[in-house]
Amino acid sequence: MNPFNEENYPFLKTMHPAKVKIMSDFIDTVSGKPAAQALPALISAKNQLSSLGLSFSREETELLLDALSDSLSPEQKAKLDAMKGLLAAV
């Protein structure tokens, strides 16, 4: 289940609709999948936003990764934490 909705995150009501859709699609894409698939999916989402002249804020990126980590095993969470360091450089 995608936890990324207006009920859980009221600020989505004021966010650009394309950004909300891309963020939600990202969560749907990586939910329940290995952490290794998260980085390519996140880069793809960032590229989609860029093509629209939009970008994720650092806080939005952290939120996506935090939402993703809810369904991961401890080992996958450790891999995701390692990827967060890489994302800071992207």
C-alpha cells in the first residue's frame, strides 16, 4: 500500500500535481522490491521532474526514502542508508 497520500502528508495538497504523481509512482514502483532497485527508480523520477522544470527538495527526497524504508528488511535498510550518501552527491 502506498503511504504517500494527502491523509498522511497534508502538504501534498499544495504541491505541483506532476510532482505528487511522480513521487507516488516512485513509491509504487519500488515498494516491496530490493533496495538496489530504488536508486535507478529515484534517478528516473528526478529526470522526469527535471524535464518538467521541477526538482525534489532535499526534504522530499528524504521523505521518499523514509517511506520506502518502511517496507524493507534490516539488511535492505542498511543498503538504502548507504545509497542516501550517494544521493547527496547526485
